[in-house]
Amino acid sequence: MVLCSKQEDERNMAAENERRELEAKLKSQAEKEEEEWNKSVLSGVKSAAGVKYQDEALSLSESIHQLVSSTSFNSMEELRHTQETMLKEICAFLVKRTNASFVAVARLEDSDTLHYKVAADKKDVIVDHDEDGNEENVEHKEAPQPEITVRNLPPMDDDMAYVLRRGNGITFERVVDLNKGLCVTDVKFVEGMFFFDQKRQGTYLAVPIRSGKKVVGIISADTLDSLIEAELKDFEIPQFMSAAFILSAFMERSELLYRNQILKRRKESLTVMSKRANTLPDDMAQEIVSSIQEMLPACSCCVGVCNLTSQILVLSSSGPSWQGTCNGVVDETKEEHGLMMKAVASKLLEVKTREESVEEVAIPILDEQKVTAVVHVKSAPGSSIPQFLIDFQTSMSSVVASVLLSPARSAKRVLSIIAAAAVGDPKNLFQHAAAICRWHSSSSSIKIVAKHGPDSLRILFEEEETDSNVIERSSIPACEEATRSRAVSFDGTSVVVPLMHKEDDRTPYGLILAKTSSVSEEQMSILEAIGSALSDAFEVVEFRRKMSIASVTALEALLKKLPKLRGACLSFPDSCGFNIVARVLGSFSHPVVVGERLQNFKAFQKVAVAREGCAAVGNILVAGEELEQTQVNFHEETPLVTLSSFADILCTVAERIRWEKMRVDRTDAELREGEEMLLQHFNVCRFDMQTERAIQDIGMIYIDNIRESLHPNELGACIFQAIMYILGHQQRDVSQWKRCRKLITHHLFKEMKMIDIRAPLTVHKLKLARERISALSAADIAMEAGPHALQLWKWVLMILEIQGVE
């Protein structure tokens, strides 16, 4: 055990060192990339600005760099706010440092539409002159600073949006198409230039915003509203070009940082989900679709799992291409679904445009070297799928494959997760098992049945309800063969899968009936694996159902023993170790709901129902605050010890239940009798364990000493008299010690063990036993009669408690 622990520690340490080395490597790589990017931007700014405007451009670049560096880019809102702030800073910078009275930034929405997003206005202040207009008579004053206003312009879908379309003005022909700056000295005399359908006097300047060599927008400026008749000149174009370069560089940088945050967050999320023991295929599919939608919001995407007939069942989807999918199955006749179907038997497939941009992609996910699922992405019309999204989904395919498994492995995982989340009701388990069987067998109907007498089957679950819940075994020939051979059988109309108890593989306790006209060998193999998975999972659910019933007696006894407790509950761990409430007695100040996860776990005291070194089969939980309020004397058990002893007894109950034969037909008389006995399991195990412990600890020497003593300790004598009453001896033989001690023989322990605690003992004798010990206390017994007498006193109390005489 120590060696294993040491090896585990060494593996964990090695993994942690590897993780730290990888983090350090990635950090170093990121710092190097940022340094190279900064050099590239610095060079680009200097080149665009020229010597005259270089200092101002570098100052603007540093300001925008600080803005971007101080942003975490954890959400789209942060990205939009940062980019909006960036646009405002650029516009404000240009309108302050040039003669422009208006500066705006426009985005190229498509090849024929410019939408102006942000603008800055400058209102100059004119210096007053004297009445003669003579400036010499006016005392020289410093000119007031112009009033600068920066504003967001209406969005594209607003009627008041600032939109320029191709064919209006000269910006498209002279700036966008030629990809160079333009300065018009007087717009009034330029043909085709109108401002709000009017000819106006002033200068106009516009420069393209580039992404690589492609124009993605413009920065425009004019002096139409200048009160001092200022003008824009050709030599100012480099200043605007440098601002456009800075804007483009940092817009792309912010989008890259935001994208990296998405990729990092989504990678962590998918990795965590893949390692989480309770992640179902549907959960993983939804997370994949959600990640794609965040990276490419306007796209259509889908995640589907495959079966042996090359069909794909849609687990999660989004977008117009997947609306109205019939029964959740991919339709290969639809054009948009075709690529997904082809990917089942192939590698990654792409559909590209003439410009070599990807507009559709299907990414297969493999387990055991077979395609088990396919991720499909289709871009919105006019857009494309970025390569980083394809790379991300391709790199994560091996991660998500741990959940999107091959059919047999997936059935085992899914059904075990469902069973671990259940507390006794098998309905959800049966529904999932039936759905898995139907998908992999192409069956039209699934039934799960149990043996009912020698010749019949009782229906435990069926997808379509029928008038009768009993069917004759002879009506399905494959049932006899499956029962006899304990293997999957097919008779031409139905496939029958046996459900076997792992501790008793002689006879199936149930069957899966799948109605189908044809089935392949590979399908039968998968159905056999599904049957095995359902057998294991159903045993878990049945075990929990029985434990939940048996725990009622334990929880009742616990609340009686610790009266300060207002409530107690039994929970079972799900696949991730969270507590699922199975049985509740009494009340709690915090919500405790059967079938749901226990909330506010820190408010409870938990004791695991587990043997040392073994996983817990369940937990006893009580309110921690109430437990702390329970005061005990020095020689009495502490509340925590009492909880632990009850948990130990429930461990023995669990072992007894596990060894019981699987019987699931509730109409069976033998089963009904066994169900009634579940409430007695705790008392029986408690009696057996405490009696055995007393016998082992006390021994015959102590018994002989008591028997031979004419004048024993009074407290010890009272305890032995109580025991004699419980064993059924007459009052005349017990009331006087001289006669009572003759009843104490070497067969005492045997007589104690032979008590049938399930049957009611003589009430009169129990009351006499109670009278003999009613005045005793643990402290007095321990101090005067010793530990053996104390143990026997506790044994008497246990008998009285179980028999209901207190």
C-alpha cells in the first residue's frame, strides 16, 4: 500500500513538473511572438507616418497599445468596448492634430457598402475683434481650445445609420478600389460629391484601412463645418495613413487576443468535461456546438454520433442548416448533410470557394480507429470558416473522443453514469438503454422484461404501452435460446439479449427484446455489450433501491439515539462523487430533496458507509451544527462515534444485499417477502455485530468470575439480571442473585447469539430487564463495574431499542 502511494506521488509530481515546463515554454513562446509583433508594428508605423508625423504616430501607437494590454478579452463585450474605445481615440487624435472639423471611421460591410461607426467633431472658437475690425487694438489673448466631441454613430440596421454605397461620391472608386489615400481641396467643384444631398464647400481626405493587402474600411475627414476656413492638404495623408495602420494592427491584435482567450477557455472546458466521470455524449456535443458558435456566431454546426449502418444521430446542433432534422437523424439526401455522411468513412473533408476559403467542413472523431462521431460546420452565406477553428476542432477531436466513444464503450459509460445518478428508480436507466439498443439495432420496438413464473415474462419497460404487462415466453422463440445459452439470440423477428447477474451467471434474471427483421453479427456483438452494461448498471440501481429501504430503520434508530438531531439522510455518490440524496428522515434547515444533489455540503456532517480502503457505497449525513450541540459524558459514545458505528452496520447491510439474488419481478411472492425483510436488515446486522463484538471482547473468564461471585458488584449484577430476563428466564429465578448466578453458564454467549431479533420477544420480560438497568449510567458502570459490564449494558440497551421497549 505504501509502495503504491509512493509511486502515485511520483507520477503526480512528474505530471506537475511536465505541466509547469509546458506552461513556461508556452509563456516564453507568447512573449517572443509579442516582441516580434511589437517590432513589426513599430516598423510599420514609422514607414506609414514618415519623418514629419513619426513622433505623433508613435505616441498614438503607445496609447492604443496600453489600452489593448490592459484588457483581458474574456468576453465579446470586452472586445467590442475596447475596439470602440480604440476607434474613438483614433478619431479624437486626428481631429485634434489636423485641420479637420470632422473625422470618422467606416467599416467595409461588403464590396459595395461602407458603414460609418464612430466620429469626432471639432468646433473652433473665433477670436473677437474690435468694432473697427482692427486686431491691433485688441489685447492679445490665448485662443480658446476648440470643442471636441466624439460619438458613436447609429448601427447598420438604424434608419439614421451613416452608410455610403458604391455609386455615390468618389470614395469607392478613388480610395477603396485603388487602395490609396485621397485629398480633395474643394469638394464643391468635384463632380458626384454630395454631403447629405447638398453641394458644400470644404476639403475632404480619406485613407484606406488595410488588413494585409485587403481594404477593410476607411478613415475619412473633412473641413465642411470649419468656422476658420481651415483646409486639409495632401502632405497630411501620411498622418492619416499611420493612424489607419495603427487601427488595423491593434484591431487585429485585439481580435487575436480575444480568439486566444476563447480557444484557451474552450480547450480547458472540453478537457475538463472529457475527464469528468459523469459527462454524457449529449453534454459533450452541446459544449462542442457552443464553442463553435462562440468562435463563428453566424454559422450552422452539428455534432452527431454514428452507428454500424452509417447513420448519424444528431446530438446537438445550431443554425438554419439543421432546422427540422427528422427524428434527429442526418438526412443524406439533403445537400448540406451530405458532407457529414461522407466523413463517416473518410478523414477531414472541406468544401472551398474559388478563392480557396473554406465554407463547409466535416471533422470525424475516432475511437478504437473507427469514426464514432462527426462535427460539421457550415459558414453563413458570404463568409468563410477560419482556419484556427478547423485546427482547434481537429486538435480537440482526440480529447472529446473519450466521451464520444465506440458503441460498446459508450453504452457502458452512459449507463454507468445514469445508474450512478439514480437512487433506486430504474426508469431513466431503461429509457437510455432502450434508446441505445434501438439506435444500434434499427429496431422498431424495445422491451425490457423479467422472468415471471416458469413460462412468462413481465414487462419492466416498453416504449409503447400495451394492454398487458405479461407476455408468454413461447411467443418469442429467441427467448428460450437466449435463456438457455445465456447469449444474444435472433429468431428472424426479434433479437433477445440476456441480462445476467455478475455473481450468478447461470440463469438470466431479465431480457432485452428488440423487434427487428434483420441484424448483423457486429450489431449482435454491440447488443451483447449493451446487455452487459445494462446488467451492471441495473444491479447498481437495484442495490441502491434496497439500501434506501433498509436505511429507514437505521435513520430512525439514529434520530432516537441522538435526539438533538432533527434530521438524517442517506446519500449515494454519483460518478463525480457528488451526494445524491436517497432517503430523508426528519427535517433540515437546508433544502434536502430526494433524487437531487445535496446543496450547501459544508453545512452537513458526513460519515461514509465504507470499509477501510474501499470506495464508499453511500453516506450518512446530518446537520453539522446540530451534531456539535449534542453533549455526552466522558464514558458515553460521542455523536461522531455513533454515526460511524451506524455507518459500519450499514456496510454489513450492503454486503448482505449484494449477495442476494437478483429478482426484479415485483409480483413474485418470494421477492415480496424479501422486500419486507429489508427493513429488518439493519437491526439484524446491528444485533449480530454488537453480539459478536461483546463475545470477542469479554471472554469466559469474566463470565466465570461473575458466576462464582456470591456478592458481585451491584451494577454488574443488575446488568446480568437484565440479560437473563431477555433470554426468557422466569422472574423468580432472576430476581435473587443466589438463584440468578446459576443461570449464567458457559452457554451464555451461545444463548445470546440465538436470539431472533426480528421476532418480538416477551414484552413482560423486556420491561423487567428495563427496570433492572433504568437507574444505571455509563459513567457509574465504567467506574464501578468496569468495561466488560459497560459493554453488556450497551448490548441490553440495543436489544430494548430494537424491540421498542425504552
